[in-house]
Amino acid sequence: MKKDLRYYMNLSYRIEVIPDTVVGGYTLHCPDLPGCMTCDEDIAQGFEMIENAKMNWFMVCLEDEIPIPEPYRIKIPQTA
């Protein structure tokens, strides 16, 4: 399977939300994608903006042939 923009956009990357307790608003970033972040006063708008930031991040990596990390997943051991 070719790993294109659609492939990466359909993966579930973790998004961290950091409230700004001084000025207000939120910073949203994807820890698995270095430098992929955005800020907004409205949390719903912030989630729309982080999707756009991810898309642009992926497009640059694909264009420049930079490896894109897939989401980090914690493996839970199977119990007998």
C-alpha cells in the first residue's frame, strides 16, 4: 500500500491540548509530529486547525521525502 497523504490523515495521532491559564485559549500539538502545533482561543476551532496543521506537515514531508513517523502505540501485554 502506498503511504500517501490520505493514509497519514486517516491515522489516529494523539493530540495534546494545553490551556493558557494566563492569556486564555489553547495550544494543540501532536507529540509524534515534531513542530506540528497550533493555537486558538476556541477549543473547537483549535481542533479544526490542528487537522490543517497535520495535513500541511504531512504534505511537506511527502514532498521533501522526509520519513513520517506513525502514531506511537503502547503495546499492552496479553494475559493468559
